[in-house]
Amino acid sequence: MQRLHLQGGFGEKGRTSVLVDDGESRVMLDAGIKVGAPPEDYHPQLAFPANEIDALFITHAHEDHIGALCWLIGKGFDGPVFMTPTTRSEMDATLEKYANTLDLAAHPASKAAIELFQPGDELSVSGQKITTGHTGHVAGGVWFAVQSGGKRTVYCGDVVPESAVFPMSQMPECDMMLLDCSYGDDRTTSSERAERIIEWVAARPDGSVLPTPLSGRSLELLTILPGRLAIADLMYEPLKAQISDPELLRPGAAERIAVRIDSVLRWSPGSALPDCPLLVHDGMGSAGPAALAMEMAEKIGHPVLLSGHLPEGSPGHRMYREGSADWLRLPTHPTLPQNKLLWESAGRPRLIGHSCDARALDAMHSTLPALNTTAATGGSTEI
Ligand SMILES: [Zn+2]
């Protein structure tokens, strides 16, 4: 028997976190924050006191999966924290931007007992066996399959089954799958989406600003956008680091992207916006050079294209709402047909969706009849 505690990211997007309790030990998967949420909803809802959690596993370094790490340490968590070397290398930058300032100063993640592993490794905590695999979402991003109490739960984290840049490993058959439902019932393929973004950029020959998270979508955009392109100066080293291990990318992608990164213009905050598409992080204007570039663009009516999740209260959300930015999704999560394939190849297990609201779950239910449409943060279930 396993009991799953939905600590964050269920019936909502952000603060993603799950706890698996087999009666012997408690394994926590992800510790995210929710951008734009009030303080009481910013961090996960822990099912147990933090010092009674045995280990933490992190899927990737996006803020909605790792941003609550310092907070968790501050709450008394002192177990091992498992992550890949790529996630480790990106962790500090994410925490600096999104962790609560007091937590970051008083409980730095460097104090944690961090254990590194590679995608594909098998890990264990007491009697719980955890297998891992590539997600296709970011370099070094992983899914977790937790086997304990005679059951297996697969937690997808964020996955992209058909990324042009990152590989995704087959997930095992399981009793329960926690599916990435970020896009609800969206059925539009990545290639159609990419085509629309290329057209939008081509129609603005005097330049544009494209906010994007530092990891994941930035490499996808570098791959699909033809012609002259600029990146924020601060992106150069982190992007090079993301392609430094070709094993973490699809065959040939690292070499192709390396050539591209070295040929693009580099923009420093403070100088004028370039007359070509400019990639800047983060994806919503909450932090990083995107905050300044978006402000500059808004002042002079320069085009801005957002392409990912826009939390309420973020600058990107406000600019889109007020008509000073456009939005076209560049997929970094599964479409509904892709989620159906993931479910079928896992043996049609029970399903709980993360990273979307209840309305999106309802819209997916006819295609995914095993999907629990009422599961919400704070709930728990037994398998
Ligand atoms: Zn992510």
C-alpha cells in the first residue's frame, strides 16, 4: 500500500509537490513555489512536519518544482535531497530569484545533503525504490517511478514527449500516474505552434522581445527560429552549460545548438533593444533581464511575444491583458493526445493531473476516463 499526499500543484499551477508514504518511510517529490500567490499559498502544504520526511527528490530546477527548498530546510527538513548535476547547477539561480529572501539567507540550499544522480539511475530510501528517466522538458530533467508497498506510482514532473532538443525515456507500467496536465485539452502539435511563432517573428522585421525561462524553452526557441537572433548576455554561459553534456540532448542537438549560440548577437541590459528577435529570461518578466527588456519594449511600443505560462500578477500577464504583448504557446508540456499515449503505454493506470485547474481536468476526462477530476492540493489517496 502507498498513500499519496498531494502537497501542491493539484487543481492549480505552481508549488508542485507530492509525498509518497509506504508506512515505513516518507519520500517527497518536488518542492515548488507558486508565483503570484499570497504568502499562505506560496509554498506546498506539507502533510507531515518537515523533520518527519525522509528524503526529497527534485525533477528539475524550474521554480514551481524547486523554489521551496530553502523554506523546507527552514521548516526542519534535514534528509538527503536527490537531483541531477544539471539541476544542481541551475538550482542557485532559481532559488535566488524565487525563494523567500529570509529563507534564502537563513537556510541556504548549500546546507542540504545533496545527492547527485544521472537520469536513468535507480535510487532507494528505506524500502522505497525510485527509478528515474529523461523527461524531454529541460536538460537533466527527470521523472520518478516510486515502487513500494507492492505498488508503483509514476510522477511525470514536467514532460515533453516530442521535443526537438531533449530526449524522453519510456515510463514504466504503474498503478497510479501523476500526469503533467499543464495544457489541459490542448491538441495543437508542437510543429504547428512553432510555425505560428516563426510567422509572428517574421512579420516584425524591426525586432521583438521573446521572454523565456532560462532552461528548456530557450534551447527550443534557439532551435526553431531562423535568421538573425539576439540573446541576453546573461543567458550565454547557462545555455552553454545546458548543452555541455550531449547525453542529455537528442543526438546531434548539442553540436547544432553550440554553433547557433556562438553566432547570435548578445544584448546587455542598458543598451538599446536590437533590431532582431531577442531572447531574455525569465518567461514572465518577474525576474532576470526580461523584467527590464519588457519594460523598455512597453515604453516604445516594441513587439513582445510571450510563449509560456503567465501567472496572475506577473508583468507578462499584465502586458498580455492590456494588449502590449502577444502570446503564442511554444509547447513545453504534453498535448492531450500525447498524454493519452503516456497513459496507455503505462498500462492505463489510475490518473491524477498536476499543474492545471479543475476546469482543465474536466475537459480532459472524456479522453482520459481514469483521470480523477476532483483531486486538489491538500488531499490524499491510497493505492
Ligand atoms: Zn518545468
